Amino acid sequence: MFASVVHIRPAARFDVPHPWAALVLHEAARIEPDETARMAWYRGDPIATLGQQTAESLVACGRHEDVLGFLRATARDLGLKPARAFAAF
């Protein structure tokens, strides 16, 4: 008599459980625009300079600033312009 409720998520969306993950992934988008490749990096590629841990594991243990620093240094090395930020008035 009653229809069952089914939760449907869009296929293109990825679950990102940690609140700092969105900021890390936003910064990573400057280097890798493809979302699937970016998520594969975030979850599966160890970062040599950060103890061979993935970005996901580093963010989960509170080291998001280290990952952001790594991404910003990588962007600089690639010749990408710095991200725009709010300036003090």
C-alpha cells in the first residue's frame, strides 16, 4: 500500500566524509580538472613527501594543511597561478 523510499545518489557525485576534504579537492582541481582522476588520486595515490600516505588518510588524521601545502607547491612547480583569495581591507 505504501511505496518504499529509495535513496538515489547521482552517479557523478562522490561521497567525501571529512569536512576538510572539499577544500583539498577544490585545490586539487587546479591541477587535475577531471573529477574521477582527482578522486582516484585523493583516495589511492600515496604522497611520497608526506610519508607515503594518501591525501584521504592525511585529511582524516588532521593533516589537511600539509596536503594543501603539497598541492600549492605542486601548482607553483607547474607554473599555475596562485588561487585567488580575499585581501585585507
